[in-house]
Amino acid sequence: MLVVVHPRSEADAAVREQRMCELYAATAAQLRRYLVRLSGRPEDAEDLLQETMLRAWRRVDDLPAGVEARRRWMFTVARNVAIDAVRSMRARPAEVYGADGVAAAAVPDETSRLLDRQVLGDTLARLTDRQRAVLVSLYWTDRSVAETAASLGIREGTVRSRSHYALRAVRGLLSRIDPG
């Protein structure tokens, strides 16, 4: 069975256009101010306003009755458009442009963090087991001197002494790697 859908008449299109013009005139200025507050940038607010009006145009026949109900509907749509824009920006990586003007996705450089981690691991491996245990307890697990002493079964003075010598050894090892 073939169903033929007839395009809307010109009179129907004129009525839809008139509704949209009235809606725009009644809400655009207020929506723009609202969207500037949400986005923080007038140029972004213009884009969001256009998207809001486009969504309204698609639903112009289904708009709520009454001026206040339409206004509330438009602000709800504008808020949803702004939320969608933020979500979209978070989902996409930032774009950067090279010297040749070609856009490329910005990828966070983890190299220095990985290098620091490797250097720290190598440095801790060069300490004695006792010194390493004290530093890990004090700085990695964020325990106090008293808690470290209790967990390792040594006196607080011993914890302070070992941490002093361990930190001095770490500084000496790191100064050989990076003399600057």
C-alpha cells in the first residue's frame, strides 16, 4: 500500500512562520541574556540561541498554549541546549592547530609524569629497606611520626633519624640526575 504525504499548504507554512516570528519576538532577548549567563560568552550564547530557535521551529505546531507556558518551554529548551553543548565539549578532545594550520586533537602529554614516576621508583629502590619503609609510611600513606613508629615497631626518634638520612640520600641521588 502506497501512502502519499502531501506537503503542507502555503497558508499552513505562513501560519507556522508567523507563530515562529511571534515566538522569537517575545522570547529572543530574554533567552539571549539567560544564555549569556549560562555560557559566560556572548558569542556562545548566540549559537545556543540559534539552536534553541531551531528546536522550537521543529515543534512550532506542538508549542504549549498561552504566552507564559511557551516562555517557560523556551527557557527549558534553552537550558537543555546549553547542557548538551557542555556535554559535547567535554566529550571531544581540544583541538590545536599546528604551524601548517591543520587541526589535530590535543592529547595530554603523560611523558613527564611517567618519567617522574620512574625516577622516584629508581631512587626509592636505592635506599635501604628501613629508610624506604619510613618514607613510604610518612609520605605515601601520610602517617604521622607516632603512627609510623607504631606501625614499624620502632621509636619516634628512630623514625625521625631514618627519614632525615633517607631524604638526604634522595636529594643526593636526584641532584646527580638533575644538577639544575
